[in-house]
Amino acid sequence: VRRASLISHLPKIRLGFVEFPQLKESCTQLVSEQEFFIRKAIGWVIRELSERRPDDAERIILDLGKLSSGLTLREALRKFSQDRQEQIKLQIKQLK
């Protein structure tokens, strides 16, 4: 059910009708989960968002910050250029 709450955003993201506040809230609520597939789903949803709205995707990544697992971060950053990935990772490291 928790994973489905994330995955349910995908069709709207793909159609360009992102409900950003709801998506961000879903990710924020589940970022501390230890379940592999939930961590992967958070990254997957952000990755899909990054194809259409990279600034919003970056904002979610930075808001989740150090709470994100390595898996979540790798999945979320996959569609960004290598340079942009490094910049985002550096910004996360600098967060308190």
C-alpha cells in the first residue's frame, strides 16, 4: 500500500499533470522507510518527474537530503547529466 501511494503518481507525471505537493508529501512521508522496494519507488517516481520537470525533481531530492538512501538517490538522479548529478550530491553533503 505504501509503495502504491508512490507508484500511483506515475501516470499523471507521464501525462504532465503532476500534483507536486502530493508527490512531495508522499516522498517525504516514506523517505525513512527501510523497505528496498519503497526506497526504489521513491527514486523511480522522482526520476520520472526529472524527465519532464527537472527543477521540481531536484527540489524534492534536496528537500529529502541526507534522509534519502543511496538507492533512492541513485534512482532519482539517473536521468540527470553526470555533472548535474555531482552538483546535487555535493549540495546534499553540504546540508546540515
